[in-house]
Amino acid sequence: MRILFAGTPEVAVPSLRALVEAGFDVASVLTRVDAPVGRRKVLTPSPVAAAADELGLPVLKANRFTPELIGHLGTLGLEAAAIVAYGGIVPPAGLSVPAHGWINLHFSVLPAWRGAAPVQHAVLAGDDVTGATTFLLEEGLDTGPVFGVMTETLEPAATSGEVLGRLAHSGAVLLVQTLSGIQAGRLTAAPQAGEPSFAPKLTIDDARVDWSRPAVAVRRRVNAVTPEPGAWTTLDGHRVKLGPVTPVPEAAGDGADGGPARARLAPGALQVAGRQVLVGTGTDAVALGELQPAGKKMMNALDWARGAAARGELVFE
């Protein structure tokens, strides 16, 4: 089967590699244009572009579907197009180019979490199950009929980055199976069933921790925005980036000598307890793992707290 592959970030690379290894004829790879990366803003090819170059595949770079791009795609003799996190909207004129249409790999169990950040919203909502879906792309936002679904358990301590890393590989298998089934004529798409939910992109403002929320909600917020855009809070007016946190029930704060449980911390208040750095929330405290003070690198929270203790009482805002 002669296909186009469209994708941009690292999460799309396993799908591209899997399709090549499965023997699909990848006529071209479509990705977004080179983007500035790092503090020096060096123009850098996307991870998909870099992988395509390594695989010896021709690359098209575009952020939108111009008439010229659509016309060029029409000359490639495409039977299908596989799309994974490309980052742009395919217009109706482009949807009609491949004979079997555009097959989208989406990282949720549709119709749950339609949109740009499905894994982040699944983690934020505390879902028990997540997964990936292959569906036929149409004009609506992730509304097309479904070819296949895979699922996995969503563990409470998992970050979005960890979940997406796993789904990138298991989803690649699903995408290969889907295109193979279409090629063999044994697979048809079925309409989505159930109430949809939506997953817009999470902003830096969404990543700020509200310490008045329950401990479980604080952990979900932090995990949902890890690694991007990154959880944060402020201390004395300066931003502090946070790594994953762990809820610590009050009983778990008892001293090694069997003494009474510690007093509940006020929301945002910090306390060094043994080898843990605790922060108060609306319920139980949470233990910090790593943090990054303004102008410094990510560091162990205990090392930071010991150095900061001289400043007196510490409270995240």
C-alpha cells in the first residue's frame, strides 16, 4: 500500500518506523517546518523529519495545506494517508486525495478526549483507563468513524509523558494493524458511540498548582502537565517548577519512635519531615520529589529545602 505519513513530534516517530518496518510504501513524509529550539532559538527539524531523513524518505515541510501542497499530494498515487500528531488541519480538498482517506492515530479511547491534549486531560481527570484509537479523519474535531482501539490501565502515579511514551509504541502497532486490515479489505470503520469529552491544549496558566485543592487533585494536576508545560508555583513571588508529587496521609507522617501524627499543614506550607519535604494541601500533605527554583537547575527537593531553611518559614503561593 502506497501511503503518506504526516506527523511532527517525537510521539509520532514510532508509528513512522513501524509502518516502514511493516513494508508499507511511504511515498513521502509530511511534517511541520523547522522550528526554533532552545535558548539560542536554533532552527531545528522536527523529530519526524529527522527520522524520515534517517530512513531515506522524502520529506515535505508545511504548516498548512496550500493548493500547491494538495496538488503535489495528488501526484503521489496515494492509497491512504496515516496521520499522527501532525499539528495542522487537513482541509476537505486534502481529505479526498488518498483513495482510502486519512487514518488518524489519536491517543484516547474516542469519543473521550477529542482534541489536542487527550492524555493530559485523562490524567487530570483521574481516568482509570486510557488508550489509542485509529479513525477515519473527517472535517469534525476527531469525530470520524473508528477502525480500532487499544486500552491500558492508567496508574495514579503516571505522568502524561510516561503514558504518552507507552501509547506511542502500542498505538504504532494499532496503526499498522489498521492499515493492513484496510489493505486486505477486511476492515471497515464504525461510528463513534457515547458522549464525547474534549481536551483543549493546556496552557502555562493551567499548570499552576492550587494548594487549596485536595492532595489527589494536586498530584493529578502536576502529573498531567509533566513534562509539558510543566507544573509550577511561586515562592516569595518567584516561580518554582515542580516535578511529580506523592500524597502522604497523615498517619504516614508519624515519627520513627511511634510518636503522634504530625499536625496538618496549611495549604502551601512546607515542612521537612525526616527525609521528605512536605507541602500542605486542602487535605493531606504531598511529598515533593524534585523542583527547580528560578534561575537554577532541577534539584532534589530535600537538598533545596535544607539550603532554604535559613530563610525561615516557607510557603508556596
